Amino acid sequence: MKKLDVSILKLILTHDSLQISDEDLLYLQICEFGEGYEELFECIKFENLSSTKISEFLNQYNFGIITNQIWHSLIRRLELPVSPVNDCHRFYPDIYDYLINKYIKSLDSIVLHGRKNFVSSSNSHSDIYNIIFPDNETFVSFVLLKSKPQWIEFNFFNRSVIIRKILLIHQSTTGVELSLSGSNDEKNYFLIDVLKNPMKRDQWYEYQLPKSRTKYKFIRLNFERNDNLERFECLGSGDESSSSSGQKSQKNYQKYEITKCRLMGLIK
């Protein structure tokens, strides 16, 4: 089969009459083809790939040549809303380890894709990582190091988010004051809440924000006193929306694509 042109192999593998019984075997066959046949990964349904093989792919694939089709198929695989109890064999916490702790240098294309399509920070030298995790929540975080900007703004591009709660941690026993604002045009900002509370050292403190149906494309965190603030995390979820039965449901995460992404970054 390797003597066949890549385009011919793609036609064979994507034909409606062909039934793939084992996605892992198809993955191994494409790997055996070697260099020049990477385009065939577009034929793989990553949601059917085993934990071992998806880890191999994340480790070995040259993401510098990733195509949109491979990327979107990979997204479907990594954002599966799995249950650790009912579907323990489909729950993959090791993906987080691969993407963040071990192989992040080889995943520049995924980083760039996330920065361009999901969220960006307006501060200088910010790295936003598009890490998809099966927790059905938006997870945006950054760490303040030497630079201490007066505000940090997140741009969710064409997506809108509803902020539900804020998690903070800092390194001293003094309080942290900050305000949270939202905008849909990056010009007119509306106050969401003022956050004031003394917190214990090195412990997370959670702010529950007022319930609201207002969606924003830009979220800005304004620091009133940020000398001791180390990390800020912002979690949001989809607003209540009608399900197929007409009932209101807070678990309808299909409405907002951003709620299926875990995005992490650093501000240096």
C-alpha cells in the first residue's frame, strides 16, 4: 500500500463503504508508512483511539505540520465529556501531563491555534495555552511574576462567556482587592463585581459572582492592590438554555464552545 499515492490512500480510507473496526490498527499502519504520509492522520477518528495511542500521538507527532482537519478531530477526542465512574477507560488525565509538563515545547502549533482562536491576554509576552480537558468548564489562568500590570484583559474573540466564579491564591496574609469588568466592544466596560477579602497564605479562595445572564467577549480584572497576588483563575460555564425537552438545564454545555476548553497561560 505504501507504493500508492497519499491522495489515493485518503480516498480509500475515507470511502463510505470502508468500515474501520480498530482505530489503533489504522494509527499503527499510518505510522509504518513513515515520513510523507502524515496527512493520512486526517482519516483517524481520534475519539476512538486508545489512551496509549493518543499519548503516543501527542508525544511523537510533528505539530508544525498539523492541518485543521487533524486539529478539529483531535479536539473532539480531547473534549469528550466522560465520566470517571461510568467510562473510566475513557478518562485520560495523562493528557494534561503530556501537554503541559513534558512536551509543551513540541506543541507550539497547538499553542498558536489556541491563542488565535480561543483566548488571548492583552499584556506583553503572554503565553496562552489551549489545553482541552474533559471537565466541561472554561479554565483560564496565569501567573504574575516580576511584572505587575494594573489590569489583565482576556479576549474571547467571537465567543461570549458568562463568568460564574473567581479563584485566587496569593503569598501573604494581607487582603487582595480587585474588580471584574466585562465588555463586548473593548471600549465600554461594565462592572461585574468588586472582590475584597483577606485570604490565608497559599490557599485558594473562591469568589462566587452574582448570578447573571450577561455574556461578554472581553473580561478585565483590575487590580486595586496586587503586590501579593500570585495567581488568578477564572472559571465560567454556559448559561441556562432550553434542552430538547424544553426544560431549563445548567448542564447544556453545547451552547458555548469556549466552555469545553481549558486554557492556561503565563504572564512573565
